[in-house]
Amino acid sequence: MRTIRKGTAMADEMKDMVLEYVIDEYVDEDDDEEIGYDTPLISSGIVDSFSMVSLKVFLEKKYKISLPDNEATPEAFDTVNSICELVKKFQG
Amino acid sequence: MAYTDKARKQYQEQIEEIKSKGLYKEKRFICSPQDAAITVEYPEGAPNAEVLNFCANNYLGLSSHPEVVKAAHEGLDKRGYGMSSVRFICGTQDIHRELQDRMSKFLGMEDTLLFPSCMDANSGVFEAILEEQDVIIADRLIHASLVDGIRLCSAQYDTFKHMDMKHLKKKLELHSDKRHVLVVTDGVFSMDGDLAPLDEMCDLCDQYGAMILVDDSHASGFIGKTGRGTHEHFNCIDKVDLITTTFGKGLGGASGGCVSGRRELIELCRQKARPYLFSNSMAPPIVNASIKVIDLISKSTELRDKLEWNAAYFRKGVEDAGLCVRPGNTPIVPVMLYNAKLANDMSRDMYAEGIYVIGFFFPVVPAGAARIRVQLSAAHTKEHIDKAVAAFTKVGEKYGILGLDKKGIIDKYGM
């Protein structure tokens, strides 16, 4: 059973949106992983560097930004928190 | 001297880091022909040991088959050792053309192009047939060579969850505005041994006007009732647009690969695929021996039938012994251990019992999915398999995992 571990007072709409996408896109229905804003995604193997492209495409479309390859790194995509920081940086 | 002490030290640190992560690939030397029973020097410098090989891609047992070896000798005598050229300059002999024609017929495709390896075929095919306005939609567990080929291509790409048809459908909808859509999958996935549901995938591709490419390297020669591959197994031979496969596994085990499929796509590979244009032709002895392999497996299904029996017999043996085995019906049987150290320790103990198998763990397989991947061969006898099952039972008992499921093993050893 998938569970979403959201933040509390600090939660914001973007984080929830990205978290929901990550779970829908990368976690199988029958997985019992608990994923939150600070859960490592790439370094833990939930998202691999090949399939990371789906997340990049989603972010660019959803937030109308263009993420250059040298910024859309596995490190920058490792947690929902770091992903949102990257998106905010390119939102200007 | 350009190779400075600083450079040497930095590279040494990289190697140490690989070792410290437990990812260092040790040297193992086979001192005999490749076969079910082999002579191995491991670790390096240790006395040779006679062991049974359960980790080769020698699915049909043809690596050292007398008729295949004889055909390689004949190829050497009649057409020489090497071509000293890429295919399009002066590297194509009549036997290259014959092998291509034989592969097209065997796989049920319109045309075929040989490459130095399937890794090269996968590296070259995408950039030859797709451009920026096209999209590739790939299963997330496809082979690394397909991943590399997709990354070398200017087309956009996306991925879908492993063998998840609902997710593939969602992605086909998402990309329905693209010029060409190419769905990419392995036929048999090398780590789990599971079969891509090609019938469903082909139906989805029909529905959305997409093409499909299947890497059948772990299927050609033995999956399907006459060994044509995954597309034969799922009765959709005429619906698959491209197959890439290798002569380095079931089909003789030497080297070489090919792309087979729609005539225009193969022609574009012939004109544009860089590994075809810039790497040497398959060597004549291998080409001649590969023709013999196609002869042998076209005349009789005896070898693939034996392999099928062997795989089922081994699978039942380890399941009855209480090991945790991923379900499936291919010659790849993953004995699941989940914990990387456990997989490593057990494979070492298996070697001591005379069974050569290897533990696989992250990043080769997903984190927490460590296993010993067992590969059956038509060259294995019933006695070989009985010995392997007995060794797994003994070693499994030592580690207290017999009868444990995934949760039980993880509770005991962690992930």
C-alpha cells in the first residue's frame, strides 16, 4: 500500500504536486514504500537516471520552464525538496 | 610525462571507491572451452577448479558444439580470418549476405543487417531512424545498450513502468502528437527472466500508430515453440517492426549482432548507423558458424526443448527446496536474496560446492532486489542440475533462508 508522508505547516502546493507525480510515476501500486519530501529518490533507486527524464518533462510542462541538462542532474533530482528548489530557481 | 602522479592517485582513489562500495569486478579465468562443465582459475593464481557453469548465456549449449566449431574452421579456411574493413567499403562477403538472409527468414522479418555486436546494433539503430520530432517510449528495465543508444539519438524519450500496460497506454496518449513513436522493450528481461507481454504491446502500438522494437538477445533461438523468439511465443511475429539480437548468447555464443525488421528501417541503418559504418565486419569464421547455428536450430527443436525441460526441472528443484524464486518460464531463474552481502556470500559458497553462479545487486538490479541469477543451458544434464539444486539446498540451509519468503529474508538479513 503506497503512503504519502507529507510535511505539515511547511507543506506547499508545488511539493505536494511533485510528490504526487513521483508516486504515480515511479512507485508500483503494491509497493509499501513511504515517500516524503526528503526521501532520496535517485540514490535509493526509486528513480533511475534513465527514467528521470519523465520527471524532467513533467516539470518543464507543468511549470513552463526549461531545465538545462547541466542543472537537471541526479543530485538536483534526488528529493522532492531539491527538485522544488531547482524549479523555483528557474521560475525566476 | 603526461600521466602524472596526481592523475595516477586520482584514478587509484576511484578504483578504491569502487572496491569500498563492494562493486569491484574480480578477475575470473576459464581455462577450458565454454560448456556446462568448465575449468576455472579463481581467485587469480588459485589452483584450477572443475565447476559446473550456471551463469553463462550458453542457452542452447552451442558455444563448443562440434558442428559449430567445425563450421568456424571451414569459414576460416574458405573466407579467411578477418575482413580488415567495415561492411560498406570492402567488408561484406557472400556469407555475410547469407547470414542476413537466413536471419530474416528465421525471425520472420523483411530484412536484416549484421553489426559487430548487439550492443552496436542497439547503439546505432535509434539515431539512424529517428529525429528530434520523434519519441521513444521505453520500458524502464531495458538493457543498458538500448539506454545508451536512446541517449545517442536526437529523438525525445520517455519511459513506462516495467511491463505496465496501463502506464504504456498513458504514455502513448501523452505522445500522440509526435511524428514517429517507437516503443522499446526487451523480449526477455535479463535480470528477472520475465517475458514482455508483446501481444498486448503490439495491440497498443496498433491502436496508437506506434512502432515497436524488441531486443530479443535473451530469447532468440529458444523462446517460442520453434525458438524464433518472444514474438513467436506471443503469436505476433508480423506485428513487430524491429528486432535486435545477438549471436553471442543462444545463437553460438561468439559475438556479433543484428537489427532485423521493416525493409526501409534496415536500409536506413545500412546508410546511417554509426557502429555499422565505423566498426569492422563480423569475422568470417563467426559468420560461417552462425549460419550453421541457424541450420541446426531450424532443422530441430531438440535443443530448445531440452533447455525448456532443464529450466522447469531446476526451477521446481529450488522451489521445492524452499528457496525464494522469482516466478517465470524462461531459462533465467533468479534466486532472490534481497540483501547484497547475502547474495555475494552465497555465490562464494556455491563456488566452493562446485557451482559457478554470481550474485547481482544494486546498481545492476534495483536496490533491495539482490539475487543469484541462474541461467540454464541445453548442455546441462539432469545430474548437473541435481548437483546445483543440492548445493543451493546446502548453502541455503547454512544461511537459514529455506522456506523464507521475501519478508522473512529481509527480516533476517535486511535489504
